[in-house]
Amino acid sequence: MYRRFFKRFFDIIISFTALVCLSPLLIIVTIWLHFANKGAGAFFLQERPGKNAKIFKIIKYKTMTDERDENGNLLPDALRLTKVGKFVRSTSIDELPQLFNVLKGDMSLIGPRPLLIQYLPLYSPTQARRHEVRPGITGWAQCHGRNAINWQERFTLDVWYVDNVNLLTDIKIVFITIKKVLCRSDISSATSATMEPFNGNN
């Protein structure tokens, strides 16, 4: 009953309430990033696979500039990540616009993080099970390492969540997420400012 009805009901109520209460902060951050990103805009929209691998456009705050080298290639993430962007990422404020995705029904507050479309052909049948539920703003894998764990660990945790969706688990994830946000932990991997690309083997 929770998985089929109440989870979506809570998503709608909580995301709408959060958007109303956080609207002053969202306006301030939008203006702040507009200037910090050197004309690259404040929002980042990208197609991602959702439940049953249905494609939707995720919306996040843009934390990097679009600066390129002399050959027209984007500079590495670490060089494009602005001081403002680093703060927005470290506090997880960059995830807040996804509340619109939750309200729309593309996402849930809690579930496996929506990854890149190009990863879809690389998943094993077991890894692909992460798409049996709506992707989330936070999830079981984020509670156990976020960007600091490897891909295989992340997928194992995602599939565990798919098999164990319940109210108590979601409440636990909420509290662990709040703790990690306040401590600003596991934001980067060991070798990257964000997360290394998935190639099917790592």
C-alpha cells in the first residue's frame, strides 16, 4: 500500500510544501548563480531515465561555467566548478529544483539517483532493476557514500532499495541525508570533483 499509493501521496504534499517554503531561497540562489556562472545560466536541464527507463528532463542548479579550452573542449569539472557552485553543491542546494520533477511525477523524494542516458546499454539485468521505481532526490546509496563509493556498490544499494521500499526505510533515509548534508560529506569521489563516468566495468 505504501509503495503503490502513500509514497506518491507524500511526494506531492512534501514537495509542494517545500517549494512554497523555500521559494525565497530559490530566488536568491537563482540570481546568485546567474552571475557566478559567467553567462552559463542558473539551471541545468538534462535528459535522464526515470521509472521503467522513461526519459524525462531533470532540473538542477548549474554549479559550473561553460568555459572551454583553445580547442573548444569543456575544461575539466574541477576547473569549471565555481566557488559559489562548490558551496551550492556541498550544501546540496543544487538538488532543490528537482522538487519540481517530484511534483510532476518524474521523480520521487527518495529512490535511486537518475543517471545518464548513455549508461542504459551498459547495465546488467540486475543493475537495470534500479529503474523499477521512480528515481529520487536522495536514496539508499546516497546514505552509504554518495559520490565516494564505486559504481558496483552504488548499484547494489540501489537494487536493495527497490526490493525494500517501505515507510520506515524512507524515514531512515531522510534523517541520514539531513545528517550528511549538514556535515557536507561524500560530495566528491576520491579522484574527481564529481563522480567518475560509468563504463560498464568500474
